[in-house]
Amino acid sequence: MEIADESAQHAGHAGAKGGGGHYQLIIVSQQFAGKPTVARHRMVYDALHDMMREQIHALSIKAFAPDEI
């Protein structure tokens, strides 16, 4: 898993004013094997549910199964 905080690139953006950051996530997990992109993203959003309300304003997700990298 790799997370990049891109919040500084969005300074002054309406969402950034509320305190939520902008992040890019690259994640590799066997749990993603055989699942389409939408299902993979939903799994990540479900895991971050509470954080998505206040701490995270925007999240770019690249989710892969191990055999895809």
C-alpha cells in the first residue's frame, strides 16, 4: 500500500477548507482478485467509511490484485 498526500496541490479548494485532505492510494491485495474496479473501490471506501466523512475529502484509488502488478 502506498498513500500520497496531495492536499497541498488543492489549497484554497472548497473541500480543503473543511479540513479534509486529498489523497492518492495505490493498494495491492488478494482480496481484489476477480473483482471489478467498482467493487474494489467500494471495498476501500467501506474500510475508510468514518474517515471519508471528515478527514478525507478526495481519494484517488488504484487497486490491484497481486497478479496484476
